[in-house]
Amino acid sequence: MTNTRLLENKIYLCIFSFLFFILKINSTFSHECILKDTTPKEITIYNSCLSQKNSKYNLDAKKFQEMEQKIIKLENENLLLKNKLLFFKKKIYDFLNNI
């Protein structure tokens, strides 16, 4: 009885995970730029759509680059602070030894 119940729970979990995965993929790729006609209006709409998609990707790349630079800056600051802390520890140690 218990083994059957566990198997049913695993099956339900697998089905739920699969459906969630499919829905997530569908929402991610839901918007595509499609040229519907060769009229100037449709070409303008299509070009506008492509421009918006490219600007989104460029914005994401810019944010990623800014975050990388911020991480490098923080790592350098962390090293500087560690060196300062080591310097003060040494000063305190020397002071205590001279007393």
C-alpha cells in the first residue's frame, strides 16, 4: 500500500514538473517577430519588433557587464580592507608586546 502511494506521488510530481516546464518554455519563447506582409506598414512593425528585442538583449548584456565590473571593484576593495585589517592586527600585536 505504501509503495503504491509513493509511486503515485512520484508520477504526479513528474507530470506536474513536466507541465510546469512546458508552460515556462512557452512563455519564454511566446513572442516572435514575424513579417506578415511586404507592405511598408508591416515592414515597419517588423523592424520595430526586432529593434525592441535587440535593445532588450543589449540592455541585459550591459547590466551583466556592469555587474561584473562591480564585482571586480568589490573584490579589490575586499583585498584592500583585508590588508588594512592585517596591518592593524600587526600594530596591536606590536603594541601589546611592547607593554
